[in-house]
Amino acid sequence: MLSKINAFFQSLGEEGNQQVSEISLEIACSVLLCEVMLADGQLDASEQNKLSTILSKKFQLSNEEVKDIIQRSLTICENATDFYQFTSKINDNYSTEQRIAMLELLWKVAYADGELASIEEHIIRKIADLLHLRHSEYIQTKLNCQSKDNTSR
């Protein structure tokens, strides 16, 4: 019986390691965007649409691929304990300018429903820190998205 329990825990560990190694850049970005979308506890249609549009444009994906990535990302969000595994993937593959652009996408999702919840802002701040971005870059992207949001109304 002890060997069966041990085998069960080993299989769990292998699945966890496999899942982490299988995280693509698209999934890493999508998970972070989903975290912002889910932060305020309200799954708003405008935020979902913004997320789909962002993924489609950023990674040149079909609607079906976008749906698949979002579904996988939401599942990963439910089980993730931190953002590091996702931000490290982005840090390894993106320049500073690209990480700033990613931060801007996070703000766009947060502002998609017309209001910014403090928890959304907090999560974006944590992600910006993990992306090794300066506070001035965090503030500037926020201001850029605020002004774009206000001019689009």
C-alpha cells in the first residue's frame, strides 16, 4: 500500500513538472492577462472580448486557438500559486520594450470594463515588478492606457 501511495505522489510531481515545462509564451502571457481579468471577481464580457482581441492580434491566432489558449489559461490560473513561472518565461524571451508592451496589455484588460478595481491595479503592480520594470514605466503605461480609455468614450 505504501508503494501505491508513493507512486501516486511521484506521478503528481511528474505531471506538475511537465505542465511547467509545457508553458508556452502565449500561455504565459494569457495567464497573466486572465489573472487581471479575474482579479475583481467579475467575469465581464468586455474584458473577455478585450482578452480575445489582444491574444488574436499579438500572436496571430485563429478564434479557435484563442478559445483554446484562454481555456487552458483559466485552468492554469485556478492552480497557480504565483506569477513567477509565467513572468520568467516572458523575461527570458522579451526585451524591455516588449515587457512594457505586455504591461500595457494588462492595463488594457483592466480598463476594458470602464473601471479599475484596486485589486487589478495591485496585481498589475506585482506583475510589473516580476517583469523587472521600473515604477516610472508602470505609471507611464497606466497613464497612457487611462488617456486612451478616456478618449475612446
